[in-house]
Amino acid sequence: MSLSTALNSAMTGITAASRSTSVVSDNLANALTEGYYRRTLNLSSNGAAGGVSIGSVQRMIDPAIQKSVRLAEATHASNSVTSSFYAQVSDRVGTVNDAYSVAQRLTDMETALIEATSLPDSDARLNDLSMQAEELAMSIRDAADGVATLRNKAEGSINALVNGLETDLENLNEINKKILAAEIRGQDPSGLQDRRDNLIDSINEVIPVQVYQRDNNQTALYTTSGIKLIDGGSVAEFSFNKTSLVTPYMSIGNGQLSGLEIDGRSIDTSIDGKIGGGSLAAQFHVRDVAAVQAQNDLDTMAGDLIERFQDPTVDPTLGATDPGIFTDNAAYYDNTNELGIANRIEINSVIAMSGDAETWRLRDGLNAAAIGNRGDTTILNNYGAALDATNTISSPGLGSGDYSAYSIAANLMTNFTQENTWAEQQLAFSSAIYSDIQARELEQGVDTDSELQTLMMVETVYAANARMIQAIDEMMQELMRL
């Protein structure tokens, strides 16, 4: 080997060691940085010319693990949305041990009715029956209002998620351009690639995506069903019109709620549809399916309860269209107007303690002309029989069949408890999978001990090359003295 070849080898070794030190230092500095992938420097031999050829910086990513993490992340995000919804609805309706549940309120009313029947001349017991009936109506109304609040929250979340998607896709397009510029200038685009992966993770959480690599280190995104989100500098356009206030009467079917369009095409937003698997489809599911079914169940119970007490055979003082103990916003309830009745149910003002407080009418009839026989329990007994009677109902959660008022209340509570339990189990399962796969991904991250060992090795290489340069210099000096 000639001195010039040896010198060239040593100089390229020094340069490679210096560049390697920079890469290792970046790894150590970003060991705890989320979304940072460990880098290595590609080195190769210069062959006959001698020395080391310095290649590109490589990000250490396992594409299979990264894809699995994203799939688990999207599933976890979807389950988080549905689990949160059912947990909050179940909390409003109540559980078995909840003293303020809808079912317990009905039981409290039954207890007050039994006590009033046993001593019908007691104003205190009639007052308590009135208060328990009002508490029952309020509990149903509060549950329905909670469902309405969650539905409106889902509408706002959908709007925010769509706006966020548009922003993230535009930013991703800009980063693609910057990476292309860096490639052209021969610069290291690793930092930009980290930012790009973080953006893809953010998009994937909302809509699960497939990632495709194009020429010049460019990235294209499609949904798992093949809908283009970004490719070749072309970014998908989303269309969603937020409704300021979602009411029980609004749906996509009647055109009062907006669906989702991508590049002018209407998209199936069901939880298993074209964009299913992420938080966006889950929010649509809450708005268009879960909340609607919950509203239907509450409406079924409220409507049934009102009808039981506005029947003239129960209270002979009522006319054919006179409201009973429970009313539809103070009016007679027409069962053809069931939608939203859970939000409108209230106690008749003539017996309400906050109204006329004429609770004697519970005993003598709501439309009685005057106070009657204080020992008469006929109508009070009819109320008890009305609660025990089996009525035919049909709703998604309560089922179809003949049920007493108590069975309907129990079915309502049981249904939401089961939905909540199932959603919690799904969330726990997806969370465990997500955590496990994420841990595998983190195992490929920066190992500080390994990086320090690499740094020590690089320092040794640097020192060896520096010693070679020194030896060559000494040889050159010796030759110059000859």
C-alpha cells in the first residue's frame, strides 16, 4: 500500500468516524423523544481505492411492526369512543346498586304508592307519591338529555376530526415536498421522515390507512378500503357540514344531518364501512346508531309509562285526550309522536309539588271537581294495577314482547349495563394488544447502553485512524530528511 493510499484510507476513516459520532449523539439525545427512530450510518469499502465510503443515514424501522401498531392504535381509538359513550349513558340510567337509577326511581314510586294506598287520607303520603313520580320523570328526562348531549358532542368531534384530517394531510403533503428537496440536495431527510410518520400516525388514529412508498422517498396514503387520501401531491378534499344543535328528530336518513364526502363522493360512515376502524367512524356510530338506539329505548319506556296513567279506565275522571299523572310537556301524549318523548316527559302540574300541589287528586282523580272520600283507594289501586299490567313494546335494547312497567325499567338498566360491560371488555382487549405491540416497537428504539458502546468503538476507530495519519506524517518527515 502506498503512503497516499494509506493516507486516503485514514482520512476517510476519520470522516466516517466523525459522521458516525454525530449519528450516535443524535440517537442518545433523542432516546426519550416520542416518534424518533434510531439511526445508523451506512458505510462501505471503497474497494481498490482504499478507505471508507459514507452512505446515507438509515432509520431502523420494522414495517410489519409499524403496520401492526397502527392497526391496533386505530382499533383502540374506535373502542375508546364507543366505551366512553356507553359508560356515560349507563351512568345516567343507573346500575343495580344505584339509588338514583331509573329502575330504582320506579321502585321508589311504587313504594310511595303502596304507602299512600294503605293510608289514603294522609296528605304527607300523597305528597310523597307526587314527589316520587316527579323524580321518576326527571330521571328519564335527565337520561334522555344526557344522550342528546353525547350526540351533540359526537357531532362536534366529527367536525373537529375532519378539520384535523384536512390539516394533517396538507402538512403531510408539504413534508413530502421538503423530503424531495432534501433528497435532491443530498441532505439527510431523517428528521422530516420522523415528522411524516408522526402525521401518518395521527391520521391513522382517525381513519386507518395503507402507506405506499413512491419514487424519491415520497409517501402515498389510502384508506384500507382503497380511498385515496394523498398521492402524487394530490390531497383528498373532505366535506362535512356541522349541525349546531342535533335534536332527536334529526338523522342522515331525513337529510337533517350531514354525512361525509371525500372528493365529492358520499362515504359509508358505518363503524364497519369504508372508513371504519378509527375514531371518526366511531363518532359517526355514536351519532347515528348508538345514541339513536338509546333514545329509542328511553322513548319506549317514557311513552309506555305515560300511557299507563292517562287511560280513563285507570282514572275515570279523565277524558279521552286528558293527560294523566305523566304528560307530554303538560299535554296529552299521542303515541304516534313517540320520538323524543323521553325529553318531554313531566309530571302533571296539578299534582306537582312545584305546581298546584293538589295531591289529593291522586286519590280522587286528576279532574275531580272536589275532594272526595278520603278513604277511597279505588284510583290508587288502579295505579298499582297499571304498573303491573303487561303492555306490548318493541325497541332495539328493550326487546319485543309484553312487559310490565317494572320489567321495562329493569330491561332498560340491564341493556345499558350490558352494552357498557361489552364496550369495556372490547376496550380492555384492544388496549392490551396495542400496549403489547407498542412495547415491541419501543424495543427497536434507542438503547442507550448499546449506543454508548458504539460511541466507544467509534472513538477507538477515530483514534486508530488518527494514529495512522501520525505514522504517515512521521514517515513523510523521515523521507524528507533523506
